[in-house]
Amino acid sequence: MKNWFDTWFNSPYYHLLYKDRDFSEADNFISNLLEQLNPSQHHSFLDVACGKGRHSISINEKGFKVEGIDLSKESIDYAHSFSNKRLHFNVHDMRQVYKKGEFDFVLNLFTSFGYFNSDKENEDAVKAMSSNLKKGGQIVIDFMNSKKIISKLVENEEKKVEHILFKINRRVENSYIIKDIKFNDNNQSYHFIEKVRALTLNDFKKLVDKAGLKIINLWGDYDFNDFDAINSQRLILLLQK
């Protein structure tokens, strides 16, 4: 039986619903992030769960060597069109080590974590990120601030994109934020699910500890203000090996 993300992330409807996630938004975030990380030009990056590669492409355009990995073949096929000598993309499961000890920085951005059904899978994903790092390397995990999201959860929403009306229902169930996405196209009904574990800072502290990492900074938004558990939109962790 396939996981929800195997089906949904490879669907053209996923890319249609979220087509407003543009490159300029990603480029602004990456510019701010690189100011915080202050990498040298010889440093290399791994973008874990890179999607269509917008963050990887932005980092590469700023002169860095980048590799992006994602489980979605559909996304990687698209990202490949941007490949060059210092920018590569591959289909890969983030729960498994990609290239041991290869990278100076590992990035996991835009809530591309917490998709799995078990704590062990989350642990495996963080441990794999750590294994991909050189000694002394750093990991950035950019996650939602679950407490803030849950407190402001919009239960029902309709969103029309081109010719399709997406009907979206959100709920919290068994520590997961679940999004039901239903719509019709060409007289056929569709139903997809997004399911993300509502991980908190304390949850990440446990995962980080088990992976032998340490938290060296926390931010609460894409302008890199300090994290506030009640008011911040994001939970951005900087980890060191």
C-alpha cells in the first residue's frame, strides 16, 4: 500500500494546487538563509525533499554546489531541466543515507518533514541527514510552528485554480494535521490526503539528540527573527554535527 505522499506528490493536481509557490519567494528566503549560514564558495549543499528544486536552484545561482533529492519522480523530472555541472537532482528516500559524509550543509525546507507513520521513520530521516554531513557540518530544518498552526486552523476552505475547485478540509487527529483535498475534473471525482505530524520543539529536541546533533540556533520566520512558541509562524532549527 502506497503512502499518501507517494501518490499526491506525483500527481499533476498537487503541482496545480500549489503553483503559487514561486521562485522569487524561495530566492528571498535563500538569500536571508545564506546570510545566516555564511558559507564559503567551496561549501556544498544537499537539499532534502527538494520538490521541484526551487531552493536548490536559488542556492546554485549564488555560486554553490548543490544536490537535491526527493521521492517524487514527477518533481525530479522537472528539476532536471535546471541541472548543470554544479547542480544535480536524484530520486531518493530521505530516510536513507544518500552520500555519507559528503556535504557541508543539509537543508530540509518548507515543512518537508513529519510525513511518516512512525517515530522510527522520523528518527531515520534525521539520522540520514546527519550521515550525509561532513564532520562539523550543519543542518537546517524549516518546519511549521505546529502550536500556532493548530490554534489558527482553518477547517474548511475552497480554492479555485484554473478550472478546478479544490475543497479542502483540515483537522487534527492523533497528533497529525490532516488535510483532505477533494475536487472534480473531467467528470471524475478525486480525493487526496496530506498528513503531517504536528511536531513541536520538544519533539525535535528528542530527534536531534538521538542523531547525535545539537541545536545551535532557532528562528521563527523567514526574516530570521527569534522563535516564539506562541506567535511564530515557523520553527527553523540550525543543527550542528
